[in-house]
Amino acid sequence: MKAGTFDRRGMLSWLGGSAATVALAACGSAAKAKSYPVQFSDAEWKKRLTAEQYYILRKKGTERPFTSVLLKEHRTGTFLCAADGNALFSSSTKYDSRTGWPSFWQPIPNAVAYSTDFETGLPRKEVHCARCGGHLGHVFNDGPKPTGKRFCMNGDALTFKAV
């Protein structure tokens, strides 16, 4: 094969790599492209949130496991988005997953939105606040009945309102 020419295998490899790059780039930007009812500039979010809340909710960070005060929250009430106060989870759906993060088996209807996250190299279902788009955590299929879901949330992305 001469320099500057492609054989069929080379061409297919090049096309496959290009298509994968475009697909991954599009998937990674889906959450940012969506418009949410509650929106502020980046500077305003920094003013409204603590440094840790900003890191998690706006930059998709993760808190260290077993550090959230909400792990030991067992009162009756509602877990809210720390960014906009949106009601996300009822205390009746909280359980101890032994993972180090507050976990729930079901969100309040229409409270959360989803996107696909490839940050670990494998696709994961990312959970966002449906009103502000803030990153809350991820949902996995290893939770308890009745849903079999584990909504593994960052405690710093949440606040709690007792009833």
C-alpha cells in the first residue's frame, strides 16, 4: 500500500473511529443542551451554592462516601434539591444501601430527569433535578423491592424538610 492511500480495512477503521467519536461527544453534551425551568448563570450558581454543592450539582462531582449527614436522617419528610428546593424523594423510599451515599428506591413522580454518563468509560444512568438540571447522582438496578432501583444520591446535592 502506498503512503497516503487507504485499503478497505483502513478506511473502515477510520470511519468507525470517527463515528464513535461523534456519538460519544453527542452523548456527553445531552444534559447540558436540555433547557430547564430554573436557570442561572454560572456566576449566580456559585453565589447561591456552597463550594461543595456547586462542585456536585453544577460540575457533576461526587462527595466522599460516608460523609453526608443525610445518611443518618430517619425522620419523616422530603428530600429536596439543594439548588432550587424541588421535592425529589420521600423519606418513605429511603433505605440503607451500605454504599456510603443516601439511597432511595424511587423518586417523587416527575421530580428527576435522566441522561447517560460515560465518565467511567461505561454508560451509567445519571440523575438530574428536573427543574434546574443539577447533578444528583446515578441510578442502578441493584436496589430493593418494589422497584429494584438504587438511586444513589450525593447528600450535598440534597436538603431535608421534616414533616
